Amino acid sequence: MHELAITVIGPDRTGIVADVAEALAGIGANLDDSTMTRLRGHFAMTLICTGPSVDEVRAALETLTADGKLLATVRAVQPETDAAVRGEPFLVSVHGADRLGIVAAVTRVVAGVGGNITDLTSRLTGPLYVIVAEVDLDPAHADELAEQLAVAAAELGVDVTLRRAESEIL
């Protein structure tokens, strides 16, 4: 049994998710974790699957990438050895005018207090830049993170909030 990381990117079109999922199911690949999104007209998918070999998956995806519009990469990865959560789930939200370095500054502050970003989405909507990040954080560091995020927010000219995530939301 192989564990594989697969990425698929290209121009968005109806049916990409179904095409990829069918190709993988057809060779017995079980989709363990996946994330898919549309980014300014481009489709992006990353997933972890178990089952067939790298070569079998590449061959199965070949029909989808033959025209050169989609790019698929496949690589073997090691199974997760330490799946223990190292903290509790928190949400960091950022809203403000777009400017260079917002993601870099906010994520550096989170990392600086030992927070692990488990999911991050950013979106530019007109002049407004929005970030929503899920963070595993030791609750003992929540106040410190909130203070440091406030300093970063003031420097960046954005609004930042930190709140404990409700487990049923995640």
C-alpha cells in the first residue's frame, strides 16, 4: 500500500473534480485527505491517497493532462507518524486594504508563539484583502498571540481577530 501526494492545477472547468476522482477510484486509490479550490479562474487540488503506485497514478491521470491544460504531479510520501494535535483549534481572521507582506507577517507571528497553521485561505476582493487561518495553538499562548497579532495589525493597517474555534465548525 502506497501513500501518495497528488496535485492537479490548471484552468478551471466543470468536471475536473469528478474526472480526477473517477480516474483515481478506477485504479483503487482511496482519497484520504483533499482540498480543492478555484483561484482567479484556476483550479487547484491537493490530495493524499493510499493504494496504487506512483506510476499507476501517473498513468491514470495521463488522459486528463494529455492536452497540456492540466498539470498533475504525484509523489510518494511517508505516512503521518505523529498525528497528535499539539494544541486546540483557533481561527485567525484578517481584513484590510491589500498590501505586500500581510500573509508573511501574520503567519510569522503565529509561528513565533508555536501555532501550527492547519489551513489558510486568502482572497482579494476589490481593494479588500481577507485571510482566514485555522491554527492549532496551546491555549496558554492565546493571549500572547492576540497581543502580537494586534501589534502586527497596527503596523499593517488591517484588522485581526483571534478566537477559539468551535469543534463542530471545523
